[in-house]
Amino acid sequence: MIALAVWALTWVLGYAGVGNYLQERAVGIDAAMVPLMPAIISVLLLFTSIILTVIWAKQRGSNLPEADAPSGRRKFLMGSAAVGGGVLGAVGTTMGRIEGWFRVSAPVYSAETEQTAPTAHANWSGARIAHKRPLGRTGFMVSDISMGSGQFLRHSDPEGFFREILDRGVNYIDTSPDYAGAKSETVLGNVLKERNREELFIVTKWCTSDGHVRQGSSVETYLAALDDSLQRLNTNYVDLIHVHSCDSIERLLDPNMLKAFDMAKADGRVRFLGVTSHTPNLEEVAYAVIDSDKFDVMMLAYHHGAWPKQQDIIKKAAAKNMGIVAMKTLKGAKHKGMLEFQDESTSYTQAAFKWVMSNPDVACLVISFFETQHVDEYIHASGKALTTNDTAVLDKYDDLIAGTHCFANCGDCLESCPHSVPINDVLRHRMYFEDYGDEKQAMQLYSALDKNADACQTCSAPCTGACPQNIDIQNRMADSHEKLSLA
């Protein structure tokens, strides 16, 4: 009984200790700010549970007559089974703490997308920003096509590349201390010191070079992170600072963060407060942002075919004069079929950008520039209205992926499955296999699922019609099982 009680405590602390540590690291919290003691206690309890179980197995039947006592082999098997079951339970509760984050966010942040058209067109050459919009209550007129700096260091001459982007009229620059270990801010700062600061809108995050500032950190910790960014960026203020990749209302409304912002705003180190979110709790966080009246800007993943509730979030935020910035605008465009767009006069990226900017409530979109062609290709979309040709390109793209890609990962279909197959996970692993060319990882992930799609081949398909994206679930799942089960 003592061993069982210790195992139960181990499972609970696996969720609250190691599981919580891994969850905060998955979100991106700076490792130095995440308490280690609960995780250490969890690990110590795990070893204690194993030792107690071994002792129990050895003592099993010691008070019985020798003829009835279990053999040494039987004791070993009983002990091994008990230890194995206990360890699996601990692993299960630990992973249960972070499953939601990885299920929704890992595909978004880990999968590479194709961001460059197969063919560069001559009429894109020399493109300049042609349109600006007010960023909500900030009043700043931002370029509709704006720069994300998470990948620009991939360019062979990042400083010269950044100068070219600025020279083309891009004036909204999104960065973060944890982009390339603060190198992004440093390289940007080398160029920003040459420019008229008042013409640019510089955005950073409440982060260190190792991750996000943790909820509950001191006011001084928040302000130190901001001051480090200012030093690297060679400026005495940033226009906007985000609570980055926010996954909880508690972190969103951390009193110390809000106090640090008020202090920094009062002395001119920052002007506005924002939030970025793409998490399992996106809706809850987004509506809390709107209702709080404490945030000036919200950056959300937004692309053609966006789910209806996202449109509602954007409308409600705009009604309060919040600035809306779009990210992840290319809808996972890493598909072999992208080569079919090489003869189009409008690239898929341009069509996707124009669709996003056709929403008057969106102030700008942020896209990572990292290839020379991006300057012409991306900026060529500036100020241009969505045309029937653009719509045709987007429709063509949607036709290529129709009924195949589970972008929303909403889980609306799961309750309809009598076999409790994780439909969204199976389809995600298939996407890795077919479109990202990572067959090995896809098959490994699929084999690790507790339940696979084998049952779908003979099922009566009560899932039919359960997908809001009109995926033919049964056929797609049965075919996925065949692909992902190859030896």
C-alpha cells in the first residue's frame, strides 16, 4: 500500500513537476526562470517508487509457507511489471501536461514552409511599399507588408539585406531577443542607428536571449530584458513590446509585467503593449486581451480559409481600435504541388498576402524575409487589391490540398470516432510524410500513437461530415494507415 501511495504521488507530481517544466519550456519560457525543484522532487519520487516496488516484490509471499511462496523468477516478473506500469503512468501524466501545446503548436512552429515562388517575374523588380495603414490606436501608419526578423540572418549579407528592405519602404520591424540568441536584434541595431528612428516602428518581446520572461518574474527582470533589447537595437525606445506566444490569462495579465510596462512607458522606453498567440488556448487568451483594455496590438496567425471564430476575434479587437497584425499567412505552403504555380503571373505568396490585406481590420502582415528574391516578390503585393486571378491561385492551392490538410487541428471530428482514433494527429503525420518529405519522422510519430487508423478501413464511418474543412475522413485515414505503416 505504501508503494502504491508513493506511485500515486509520483504520477501527480509528474504532471505538476516535470510536466510543468517541460510545458513551460515548450512555450518558450527562459529555462533559467522555470523552477527546477518540483521537477527534481518528481524524479526523486520516481526512483523512490521504483525502490519500494522492488522491495515489495522481494518480500512478496515471504510470510507464506515455502511451498506456496512465489519463485524468484515470479517475483522478478511481478516486480518488473509493477515498475513498468508505474513508469508508464508517470510518463503518461508528464506528457499529458504538454500534449495540448504540442498538438496545436508544434506543426505551426516546427514545419518549414515554402516562401519563395518557383519563378521570379521581371515586373516584380524594384517593388516598393505602396500602401500603409494605421495600426489601431497607436496611430502609426505601418507598411502593409512588414518584416519579421526570425530568419533574415540566413541571408549571406543580413545587414545589407535589411538596408534594402528599409529602402523599399518597409517600416514595421518585428524582432525578439530569442531570435538567433539575440543576434537578430544586434544585427538590426547595427543598421537602425543609421536611420531616422521616428520613421520606423520597432517591435520586440518580453524575452531574454534564452526565451520568454516567465509569469511572476520581478518587475526588475522584465525591465532588464527590455533594457538589454534597447542596447542591442541601438535605440532608446521601442514602439511596441509583446507578451510573446501567450498561452494563459495568468501570463497575459501578470501584474509585474503590467507594472513594468507602465514604468517603461512613463519614462519613454516603450510606447505600446501587445500580445502574440498561437496556442491551444488562443480563443480564451484573445478574448481576454480584448476585454482587458490593456493591450494596443494583437498579432495572430491569419490566412485564407481562416476559421469563423478568428474573424470574430479580429472584428471585436478592431471595434476597440486595437491594431491587428497577421502572421503565418502562407497556410503551410510547403507542398510539392507548389511547382504548379511557376507559370502564374501572381505568386502564391502574393495572392495569400493580398487576401490577408483585403480585410480592412488588419493593419499589416509580418513575413520573414531571408532570400534576395523575397524583397521584390513580397513587396510587389503592397497596396494591390485582391483580384479574380489571385482568388483563382488561392482556389487552385486549396484544390491541391482539398480534403487533405487538417490546418485548424480543431478536433471537432474526434467525438464521432467510436474507436477513439486521434484523427487530427494521423492527418498531421501524413502531411509530414507527403508534403514535408520527412517520411521517417512521420512513420515514427504514427507508430507511437496509442491507436492508429487500422480500424478505419472497416468502420461504418460515423465521422462522415464531422470535419468543418470537408475532409473525407474515412478514406483519408485508411490511406494514411497504408502510407505510414510501410516497413
